[in-house]
Amino acid sequence: MFLNLESVFLQSLTKIETPTLAVLISSITATIFVITLLITWKNVRENTKVTYSQLLRGFHEDLTNRLDKNSILKTTEDCHRYANDYLNTIDQIAFLAIQKKIPIGIANYLNRFFAYGLTVIDWYDHMIGEDFKRIAKNNWPNYFLYCEKNNIVVNPDDKLPKIMLDYNLLRDKESNGTSN
């Protein structure tokens, strides 16, 4: 049976002219290439979505963890570290967004965290003094550039931890040696 099919196939091949055979083989090869390309594109797209999702989740977790640390603030040094760590983190994210290393959608999703950073900087400026906004622009230039480019403004609903709002009292307690 196989020999019979083989001979029929070979006989039909001998009847096909060489240019027709070349076009047939080229068409089959091109079809296989296009199918492979589409499958590869679909897999890359799915992997990219997963990667972006993980990246967004990681940024969100990191920023949320930083915000959650406000419950352990006890000293003025803790307040400074909290503010600096938060601003360092959003400056890093801003750098990645400006350099187009992360999708703009991820950075846009995190805009509320960028707005909170402005609240932290305002706190620094009012509580610490020394024209902190000028210092902050030197320390976190990517953050300020990102906020400027994306019209990020202070959100009036953002609230700092109570201990940071009572910073002057805390500083007075520490200087008098009566910290809790």
C-alpha cells in the first residue's frame, strides 16, 4: 500500500514543473514562518503582560510597605529615614519612567504615590526648614522632573503620620531628653 502511494506521489511530482514546485515549497515555507512568527509574537506579548504585572505589583508593594512603616515612627530620626526612604523609592521609579524602562501606564498608575511624595517634601520644607525644596530638587531630580512633566500636584486628601505632624513637639521632647 505504501509503495503504491509512494509511486503515485512520485509520479505526480514528475508532472509538476520546477518553477511550480519552487513556488509551492516557498509558499509552504513562508506559511510555516508566518505561523511561527505569530505564535512567537503571542508568547512574547503574554510574557510581557506578566512581567509588567509583576513589576507593578512589586512597585506597589514596596511603596505600600514604606507607607506602612509610619506606625513604627518614634523619633525625629525615624521620621527623616521614613521620608528619605520614600523619596528615594519614588525617585528610582521616576528615573525608570523617564528613561522609558517601564511602561508609562505603570508610572501613571503610581501617580498617587508621587503626589504623596510632594506632601512629604512640603513637610520637610515646613518642619525642617533650610529651604528643603532646593535640597530635595538636587537629591531627587528624577522625581521632580517626572512630577513636572506629568502635572503631579499635592493631593489634599494625603495625610502624613501623626508623629510627623507633631514633629516640633517630638523634637522638643528629644532635646529635653524626655522621649518615650
